[in-house]
Amino acid sequence: MVLTEKELLARDAKRNLGEELLAAIIDVKAGRHGEVHQIEVTEAAEARSKTGLSQPKFAELLGVSVRTLQEWEQGRRSPSGAARSLLHIAALRPDVFRDVLAN
């Protein structure tokens, strides 16, 4: 169900956010909480994380666009060929990537 902006404002005007937040805190402290989702970390995200580099710097070292790197990190696309090899090296030896960037 999609609400119009007017309907959203009317609904929100009736809410007591302080009360809702307090109830949520009480639920969390009591161990009652929402669903827990497991997110699988892609090889690209793990490799970049290990190097400590920003997306723009890491993408530059790999020779790809930031958008391509984001697609890999979010699992929407998979790297192939040389890029996959470079990601593997970055995951195993992140120091090498940092050294390359420093020189």
C-alpha cells in the first residue's frame, strides 16, 4: 500500500514517536527484536576492506569504474579474468595494494 504525502502527514501527526522509541528500547532490552538477516560479503567487498582503501582508490588500482566496483561489491555483477585475479591478490596480500598506491 502506497500512501500519498497528505496521508503520510495525517498518519504521522497521530504518532507519539517518543513512546514508540521507548517501547522499542524496552523490547530490545528484553531480547525481543526484529528479524536478523545474514548478508554475504562478496570477494570484492572483502578484498577492498582488507586493503583499507576507498572505493575510488581501489577501483583506480583495478582499472575499473567506481560503479563497476560497486556492482561487484553488492553482488549484482561478478568480476572476470584479470580483475578476479587482482581481487584474489588484494584479499591475500592487501599490503601489496597499499604499497602500489604509495609509489
